[in-house]
Amino acid sequence: MPVATEAGVFLPGNSVPDTQLSHWQRIRFVLVLGALTALGPFTVALYLPALPTITDEFGVSETAVQFTLAGTLAGLAFGQLVIGPLSDIYGRRSPIIAGTILHIGASSLCFFANTMAMLGILRLLQGFGAAATGVVALAVVRDLFRGHAAAVMISHLMLVIGLAPILAPSAGGFLMTLVPWRGMFIVLAAFGIVALALGVWAMPETLPRDLRRPPGIRNVMRTYSTLIRDQAFMLLTVAGGLIRVVQWSYIAGSSFIVQIHFGLDGLAYGLAFGSGAVALLIGSQANIALLTRWTPGQISLSALCVTTLGGIVLLALAITETGGFLGFQIPVIAILTAIGLVNPNVPAIAMTGHGESAGGAAALLGFGQFLAAAAAAPLVAVLGNDSVAVAAVMTLASAAAFVSLQTAKRASQRSIRRE
């Protein structure tokens, strides 16, 4: 079934969970999957307060340091592309265990990195290993839920996942007062050990052996070929990537903007960054209530209108240098709140029609999202690493995401008429 032809996605109606779980079982899934998925964002965000310090210690440009952030995001992107189909073949638990072991090793070696090139390579491997937790978590949600139910579950999941960007920069800023920046990688290795323990002892297997896909590169390529030919799915993947550009252009540039341009310290930056994460949380939880009245597609299109308008306001304030720090932060909070409404819905829409290849579908979605996020960091750096650069990228990406999602809606409607 094409991705968006199911009721309750772009069109009115409700889809129900494929499996009935008790209230406490749902809470357990949210907590376990949320903790696992948080490994990726935590790996990216913990060391953000240290970027200016790393720049000074290695004697390199801000752009060069930004590439270590881009490397981590690229690892998350390509890791999902590899690990997603493996989870359709070997089940959900084994890839999590293997990925977290790689993450632990790379995090430990980052502590000893003595060149920017070595740090960049190890950050790439860190991201690759952490990718397992994110892609498998989304596949697990699709194993158990569809349509509206999946969107609600992902919204609940965002409540837990959202703690990572709230805690990571704040924790990183606090750690900078206690230990050198290298100590952050020991913390990340410890987080990886926790994720490994969850994968071994707390993560149930949700993909029975009789539903797994046969092994072999040919079968993996056939899965990807089917997904790529689905026009609505690919447009949703593009939209999801552009949404991440909006989010990660702020993440990539915020450390330099807040600490250097506005003169706040690392701890204050962590608090400012945390307020953005709170906005994402508010949006994702408001989405649950809104889903009782509107479809995921309707909510997402409306929210993207808000992000585009917010981006225009932010760009105007940045160009005219009006409002200082609050003139930057307040529009960003509005944009991130709206992004919180979109984040759970786009993957829920895209995954609805691909239960038989949930790992591959989650991998393509994740690949698009993190590859786009990886491009956002150097793009912001090249454009000047200032508030104007961040505002311009956020605005253009929001508008393009709206166009992609609207086109996906039309593609799904054409598919329904053909059926």
C-alpha cells in the first residue's frame, strides 16, 4: 500500500494500533525507546558548549570545528541507511547491541584524539553507532502502531527524547566547569553503556522470525528500490530532511551566536538552548491533543506556515540587528514550537504504508533527516555563522518543507483515485 493512502494520514479518519498494549506497557515502551533514541541527539549536543574551546585548543577555524559536528550527523545518516535493513533481517535487538558497542568504543577513543582529523573520524564512528538506536526505535513503533496511533506514540516518545537536547548542552556547560572538554566523551561512553544494557535486558523483540525479510544485498536493494519509487514517501522524506535543516541550523550556529556574538557564557548558553528544547517538547505534546481533531497532514502543513512566517520575522530582526538576544531567541522559540508539531507527524505519515519494511523505511527517513542536518552545519558556517545565516537557512528550509509536504499530499490523493 502506498505510504499516504491510509485513512487518518492526510485524509479524515482514524487508524488503530496493530497491537493492543496496556497502559503500563506503553509507558515502558516510551521510556525504553526514548532512552535509546536519545543517545544520538545527546552524542551531538553534549559538546556544543565546548566548540569555541576546541577551536582555540586545536588552532583551527570555526568552520573546521563545525565539520566535526557535520561528521557526527553524517555518521547518524549513513548508519541508519545500513542498520535499518539489517533490523528487518535480523530483528530489532541485535543491531542495537552492535551499534552501541561501536559507539562506546568511538567515544572512548575521542578522549585521546590529538588532531582535528582524528576527532572528526571518531565522531563519524560515534554517529554511525548511535544511529542503531534511533532507526530501530522508529521501526519498533511501526511494528506496533499505524497512522494516528503511531503519531500519538511518537509524540509521547518526543517527551522523553526531548530531554536529551535540554540536558545535553546544560550538562556540557556544567562539565566544562569541572573537567576539560575531553571528559564529555567519557560521559558519552557511559551513556552508551546504559543504552547497551537496555538493548540487552529491557528491549523486547517486536519483529517475529516469520516476518523478517530474507538476508542478502539484493533483497536490501529491492526494499530500497520499492521505497524510492513511492513518490509520496520520498517527498515526505525530503520534507523530514528540510525540517531537520530548520532545527539543526539553529543548533549548529547557536553556540557561536549566543556565546560570541551576544557574549553569554557556556552555562547561560545551555539554558538558552534548553529553552528551545522545551519549545519542541511543548509542540510535540500539543500535537497529541490536536490529533483528536485534525489529521497529521493538516497539523503539519499549518505548523510549517508558522515556521516560515517566524523565519521571515527572525531574518528581518537579524538583518536590522533589532532586539538583541531576545530578538533572536523569541522567534526561534516560536519556530521550534511549530517544529515540535511537525516532528512526530511526518514519520508517522511516511511509515504508515510500509510495515513490511519498517526498518528500511525508517532508515531512509533517518538518512534524509541526518544528512540534511549534516549539511546544515557547514552551510551556516559558510554563510557567516551568525544570526543572519541561521535565519536565512531556517526560513528557506521551512518554505521548501511546506512545498514538499503539500506535493506529497497531492501525490497520495492521486494514488487514492487510481485505487
